[in-house]
Amino acid sequence: MGKTTTSYDVDLVLKDAGLVAASAAATVSSVAKIIDLGSGNVECDAIIDVTACEVASEDESYRIAVQLSNSATFADDVYEVENIQLGACESDFIKYVNRITGYTLTLDTAVAGLATPTAGYQTISNATGLLGTITGATVPALPSRTYNIDISIDGSNHALAVALLVTDSWTQIAAKLQTALRTATSSTETVAISGGKILVTSATTGISSLVAITAGSTKVATTIFGDTDMTTGRYVINFKNVIAEGVIKRYMRLYTHVAGTIATGINYKAYLSRNN
């Protein structure tokens, strides 16, 4: 299949070519690239051209994410809205559970906190899986290994790596997720089995209390041309600069989350194409 071509402004380059071997914001000429989307509602495509991707150790994970903020420097107020998962490993917690068990885990709609006040939360359910609802005492027999899951708390994303054992029950899995999340946030979020679901709840209350589980399970990368190793090629991340309740975020950037045994990493360049 021929390569799809797209016109773009040089000011909309999100990342120039170069290897990424550790988690970092995308750069152009070695300077972190942040684009001002303006004050209106926009829909864009982040075009990702991957030319090389290290997979030799079979545990490498590269997650390229679109992040939004109203901070021109991304010092705070960072929201991760869309992402693609690349690399050799399938360590994403939800994807792995769905691939090797009778569960079909799905992310339920996140519920923001209210001014009353209440805490924001999100659940993971097994709506269509053969095994029914998630029961705390049940042992899903996941292989003993480290699993990745990203959970955003009150607008700050936390990439978690959680070591699970084949003997862990769902209650024990929830407890390990909770420990990893609390370590990352230095706070008191809760992760529990409740109502047949995995329930993640923020430690804060009010309208800024938010939980968003954003691991690669929520978006599948789509290729436009010629994969050579099921990782290199062109990928498109479609996104809008609007988060919950119609709130517009003015600035965007790409951020690469890197995990695993990395020697060289992933090489890609990227640019922004506006749809409206």
C-alpha cells in the first residue's frame, strides 16, 4: 500500500526524528515542543511516523500520548486524552487479562466529584465476559509478571508498574494496584472490588476530583502504511482539546512513556494536522 501524504506547517512539528530511550516529552531541536491550540474547540490528528523500534528483549513498551494543559509550560494541570501503545510487550493490564482469561474488562465512564462534596471515581467492569462479574475471592491466574496501567488522579497521570503473582485473587490484585497508586501520588486513593467491578476512587472531593484510567486498553493504534515489524509505520492519534464537562485546554504536547529493557529505544517524528 502506498504511503499516505499529508500537508503540514513546520510550526506544527511535534517531534523531530531521534531515538527516545526514556520517558520524556517530545522535542524539536532538543527543546520540548508545546503547541498553542487557541481558546476554541478544535479537533486534530497527531501524525506519528515510526522508523525504528527496539523489541529485542521482548518486554519493551512505548506509549505515545497526547497531553493537554492550560499551563503554557505543562508545569501542572496535565491531562492525557489519547494514546497509542507500541513495542514488543503486551503488559497493559487490561489487554493482557482480556487476552488470556475468560474476562472482557472494559472501562466504564469516569464520574467526576461533585461540590456536595463527593469523590471522583472510575470502574473497570466485566460486562460481556464469560466469567461474570469480578469477585474478590476469585483467582484469575494471571501469569506472574509486571503489568502496566496508567491512572490519572485529579489531572495528574501516573504510569504504574505492578508486580502480580499467579496466585493473586482479585482482592489482592486491587490491593497491589492501590499500593502502587498511593506510592505514586503520596496520597490515599482507594482501589477495591465493589459491586462486581474494580473501583478506583480519588482521595479528594469536589469538582476537581477526577479519576481517568488511560492505559493503552482505551485506544488501538491504527496504521496507514506498510508495517515491517507491526510497530514501524505511520500512526494517527485523533483528539479534541476538550475534557470532561466541555472544559477546553489550550496547549498540547506529545509524551512518550517508556518501560522495559531499553538499549536504543524508539525513533519517530510527529506533526499536528488540524481537522477543523
